[in-house]
Amino acid sequence: MAVIWFESINLSNGALIFVLGSVAYTVYGAIWRLFMSPVAHIPGPRFAAMTFWNELYYDVFLGGRYTWKLLEYHERYGMKDTIPDYVY
């Protein structure tokens, strides 16, 4: 039965399955990082919590400005919540 199903998949069906699987994986990852992750309670920009595109944008397209953006995030959202208590 499984062999017949596998043989009926052509290239376009395989591409569709790949795209749908990629979208499902991305949506699941975003929901996990925003709501279920152990660090979801830490304040900060939600887009930066969901993906690494924020870091890529500041490092690659703005020439390595991510370090200064992190300092701005710490000023805006507070540094106490982003560093564990045992460091203090």
C-alpha cells in the first residue's frame, strides 16, 4: 500500500509537500519561540524573537550594526531581564 502511494507522487506533488512542510515548520517554530519557549517571557521585539532575520539585516545589510542595535534594545527593554540572575 505504501509503495503504491510513493509511486503516485510526481515532482510537482513532491514540491508541494516540501513547501507545505516548510511553511508548517516555520509557523510551528514561530509559535514555539513566541509562546512556549522558556525565554518567551523576556521582553523585546517579537520579530527578533521569532527569527534571525533581524540579526542578518543589521549585520549584513547595515554593515555590522547589530551590536549597537543590541545596546539600543537593552536601553529600551531593560538589561536585567536579558541576563540571568546568577550573573549579578
